[in-house]
Amino acid sequence: MSKIYKVKVEGNVYEVEVEFVSEGSSSIPVTSQQVAPVVAPAPVVVTGTGTPVTAPMQGNIWKILKKVGDVVKAGETILILEAMKMENNIVAPKDGTIVSLLVKEGESVDSGSTLLELA
């Protein structure tokens, strides 16, 4: 008898099939399925010099519209986060200057990850 479980490893979800093997059995059946490699996320470095802007949900950085040093107004789009095939504008929470940008286009981020800092 086998059961299928979903396992979450560092934000990535994998489907795993587990087969019960009775005690005393000398072999464990293994099914060959392609499994995505587990890649550790890059460490997030926060400079502490500004207000952090965080990801509201897990997704991929689709496009970065501003760079470090750019002056932005409250509500202005800084980058676009793609999640569940939808583009989500990440906007400046206040007027300020971007003092650090902690992500790159194409990078995956978890909910709550710091994306940038605004002073």
C-alpha cells in the first residue's frame, strides 16, 4: 500500500509517494520520477538603512522598474512580482529613495522576503 504526500522544502512543494514495506523485507521499492533539485535561496542581506519593502506572497520577480538611488513617490510601482500567473505591482509605501535592491529579475521569493529598502 502506498500513500502520496506533499512535502514543502524551503518554500518548494514536492509530491512524494511513500510505499509501506513490511518489517523484515530486504528491499525498498524505488520509483523513478524526475524530481526538481532543491536549491537553497540566496541569503537576504538587509542594510538596515531604510524601510524594508517585503513580498506580499511567494512568487518570481518578473520585472524591476527602478534602481538604487531612484527617487519614488508613494504608490509608484518599483517592481512586478509574478504569482499564480498574475502580475502584482510592488509599490512604494511612502515617498523616498531606494537605498538597496535585494532581488534580481527571475529570482524566486517567499512571502515576507525583503525585496528592497526605501529611505
